[in-house]
Amino acid sequence: MKNKVILVSSHQLGRGDEALGESILETFFTILKQKEELPVAVFCMNSGVLTMTEESLVSVHLKEMEDKGVKILACKTCADHFAVTEKLTVGKISGMDYFIELASKYEVLTIS
């Protein structure tokens, strides 16, 4: 995952059963945080910003990755839309301009 940015565009992984999708996304980050090479950043947009709140089990894994130096970022427009700006327990608010800057420097892996 070195030199990659993970784009999280949903609070679940895959389509179909929502609870299953949330569980699969949590498993993804549980395994990812244990890897020696971590991504440069995780950028959350659309309902992906919900993973940065205490309501999501993913937030615990994102916090551990943040503690290891991974930038955890939430799209400002998306956080405002879902009214979670004040509820984020990990990461910080960012803009699309910064995501575009990251995407121009690193490979983007999209989780949706």
C-alpha cells in the first residue's frame, strides 16, 4: 500500500446487504492497519465520511492508522451534507483540491 491513497466513497464495501457491507469494510481496515506498508492517506467522501464517526467500527482502525502517520481526511462538502463535522472522532476536514493534489502524486485505490 506504500505510495497509495485509499478513497473511501461509502460507509460499506460492495452493494447489497448494508450490515454485511459495513462488516466487510471493517475487515478490510482491520487487516490493512496490520500491514508494514501503509497508505499515505485515506480520503473519505460521500457516505464514507460516516466511517470517521464513533458510530462506525471502522473509526477505531482509522485512528490506529492515523497514529502510525497515515493522513485520515474527510471531504468537507460531504461531512457538511451528512452533518458529521462535529462528530468526527478521527482525522480532519479537507477539500477536494487536496484530494486532487494527492491523486496527482499517488495511485488511488477506491473502496466503494
